[in-house]
Amino acid sequence: MVAPTELLQSVHAKLRGNPELRYEALISQLAQQIRQDVKKQAGALRRMCGKEGMADLVDAFERGQPLGAMAKEHRLPVCDLLRLMLPELCARKIVLMRPGRREPKLKELLADPQVICERFRERVLTAVAEDTLCSPAADEAARLTGLEYEHILVRKLSARGIPFRSEAQLRLAGAHKTPDVELQIPIEVRGHIVHWIDSKAMYAGRDAHAEHHAQFRSYVNRFGPGMVIYWFGHADSLPLDEDVLVCDDFPEAFGTCVPLVRERSHATIPMGT
């Protein structure tokens, strides 16, 4: 796994050589690659170590070996190494379990650090704070970026006078697995009728798009054909699905539609741009 500084250096080098590339797109691609690498490495370490190996890792931690150094040795972010060690940390009462509670997840542990034995607490919290790749803080930053672009979508719809229901409104109405918005008046974009829009603050290659395909098909089944916006761009050759239009921004040109019948077919007629 590549260190964060080296990742940023590689991004800047690519940008210098290819000024047409977007910084956000490259960062998104690298983040996806990191997640894949971390998942593979964590699985390999779990299989290689087993329970005895994890006990050895906790032994080293108790002897004073820094978590950061241990994580670097095993090519994992600190937080992912901690996740693997948690069962043994709980078994040794380095992490205390509340009465009647299951083993805490790392996010819960960090939200309530008093459950970490005082002798080790500062070491754990300091190491986690230095994890810029896979910590709860990094996850929260990604979540907030997603919310930011959902708000951008809402502003664009409102500015164009397109009525819609938000994900929160759909959930209050009892809907499950909802897109970010359902359009109350469908729009026509490049020959596609769009009943819903989902916002993704990411770059989408073929693998990333494929991971979300089942999610999009569930929206199609409930609301009809729709559109996904990958705000940081997408590969040119994504798998074709005529019911899911892929864009990298809200389209400047579109038509509004009036439903002919409220059936599963979602028949519409264009009314102009």
C-alpha cells in the first residue's frame, strides 16, 4: 500500500503531465484503488495470522511497539489493523466491553474512548488520528463530500423549477432503497426519460459502476428509468443500461414531460426544453 504523501505526489505528477485531468477524478480513482488493496491485504493477513498470529500482534502492541510501525509492516492503515486486532484486544480487556454489549466496532470504540484501557488509550488515539486513509474521520469527510454534491443537485433542480421529492421525503412516505431525488415531473435527456436522479461524488470506472448497478436497477424497478451523475467523471466505455443514463453533471439541455398514464410503463410526451 502506498503512503499518503506518495499518493499525492503521484497525483500532482499526473496533473502536470495531463492538464486536462481533474484533481477530484484522480483522487477518487486512487481512493478506490486503496480500498481494494486494503480489502485484499486485510483478508490475506487474517488468513495468514489466524488467532495465534493476532495474539502475537497484540503482544507486540503491549510491549510498546507503535501501531503506526506495525501497520506499515503489514501494509495496512492503522484503523484496519485495529479492526483485525479488536477481538484479541477485547479478550485481554485492553478494550473493555460494556455489560451485556457485543464487541464494539471501531467507530463505536473511538466515539467512546473511555472503554480503552487508560494505559493504552493515548497510543491508540494518536495512531488513529494519523490515519488519513481509512479512519472514521476519513469516512466522515467522504460522507460530507457526498452530501455537498447532493445539495448541488438539489440547487440545480430548484433553479430550473423542476419539482422533486428528496430521499428523506421518500423515506418518510415509506419507500426503501431510494435514489437521492424522484422527479415529480419527468425530464427527457438525450432521448432518455428520467424519473429519478442519484448523485455520486466519485469517479466511476467500469468496476465502480458495476458495484452500483444492482442499486440502480432497484430504483428502475420502483420508479422507472433514471439517471446517475458521477460528479468527478466516468470512463468512456461503461456497460450500457438503457434504463440508467450516466452523466458527469446536470445536463444543460433537457425536456420536461407530462405523464400520460400512471403505470409501470411511465409513458410520457416531451413538452420542450
